[in-house]
Amino acid sequence: MKTEERKAKIGERILITNAYMNRGYKNGDILTVKESVPEDMYLVGHVYAEGIECRILDREYKVIVDENEMEADNVGIIEKLQAELFQTKDELEALKKRVDELETKQRVRKSFVEYREMKTQKRHEKLKRRSQEKKQRKRDEIIEKAKQDINNLREKDGFYNVVATGKSYRYACNVEFIVDREKRMVTALLRGRDSNKIYAYGVAQCHPDDCFNIHLGKIIALYKALGLKIPYEYYNAPQPTKVKGGDIIQLKNGSTRKVLSVDEKCMYYGNGKFNSLKLINDGRAKIIDDSRE
């Protein structure tokens, strides 16, 4: 016989297990519940049984459980749990599907963002490369013009004319250039054709942050020696952006290298030594002299 410790329902059988007093029933008696006592804080689980006049206390009995009914209840519980399990499984499948959809959307969104960032970066790199190429072309053109101007400033007789101080005549002069690479300075001396005497001179000093170029230094110094207005472009030539053979570069540690040759990826110094061109592109090295002489 199976029993449960709980409040009995009307019609259920109970087994007396702990008779409080001899009130018409004793331990071992089986009774049928005919009425439940209304519950309050003192009468929880009390019942009346058929053939018994007095109230049976909750601690005096246990409810007899019908095994068939219990089995049926168990079957019902199992079926209910199975139904809940299937429902939970369906919900989990739906949730998993939703998560997969969200993850797919997130991957697509992330891929799109990465693609857009990559395109933007490539566009910026392309614009930067074009700008650098334009600046380099401009600098090359200005340097070439400087080389030509050194001869173009000569008179028809092939000499430079220098006005004598306080006099109305001019001296026909040759030019002598003195280059001091250490001080990044070029001096133009105008010497008399016959006397070799210095009648005028001009000095061009390269700014510490600029790239030194002998040809720009020569033309600026010559203009100063002749007392002529210096063209704006010679003072404001763009800085070099592309390394070429013959250039001198300076690394961030202060050391310098003379570049002998360049390919698509590297610059070579001789004796098997080389560096990546990325040093120039990312600012870890800079060109400090592109005279190539």
C-alpha cells in the first residue's frame, strides 16, 4: 500500500498512522474522507471521515494512493513533460535559427563595413600616391629649370654682369660655386673675367627641415649674387617623395645612407645592405639630399 503525506481530498481513503486519542479510530484503520475542514492557520489539512464524529488532524493520517491512479498520473506527467520538451525543443530550434540569421546578418554587415573601409583606404592611398607623384614631378621640373637658369642668366658673351659699386659700368664675371654639404649651404662667387677678383657673392642656406639640393642652392645663391629677385618656386619647391639612386636618406636614429639603386620594394646601399621603401612611406626615414652628384 502506497501512501502520501498531504491533505486528503473528499472521497480519498486515509490510513491512520498516528492516532492522537481514542476517538473512535486507531492506528491501522482505513477511513474514507467525507468532508474537508476549511483551512485557516490552525486547521490546515484537517478532515472528517465516514463513521467518525470528530475531526481527524493532519498529523494523524496519510493518504492512500491508488497505484493505478498513481501510474496514470505518472503517465500524464510524463506526457506533459514530453509535450513541454518538444515545445522547448521547437522553441530552441526557432531561437537557434534566429541566432543564425542574426549572425549571418552581422557577418554580412561586418564584411560590408570591412569592404567599405578597405575601399576607402585604397582610395586614400591612391590619392596620396597621386599627390606624392605630382609633388615629385613638380620638384623634378623646378630642379631641371634651376640647372638651365644658371646658364640662362649669362649675357650673350657668356659672362655674368656685375654692376660696379658707385660706377656706371659692369664687370664681366664667371661664377664659382662652393658647396658645403655638412652645413647644407651653397655660396656663389662672381669673379672678374680677367682679374679673378670677387665682385659679388650670394649664399643659399637650406632650412633644417628641407631636403638639400645643390642645384636649387646654386640658383638661389646666384640670384642673390646678381642682386635679382629670386623666383618663388625656388624657395618653395615641394619636398621629394620618391627615392632615387644617388639620394641620401636619414633614418630615425640619425644615421644616414646613400642609396645606390631602387626597385619596386627596396632601396639598396651596396655591400648587400638594403631597406624597404616603406621606411620612406611611413615616415621612419626621409630624403635629406637629392642632388645626386
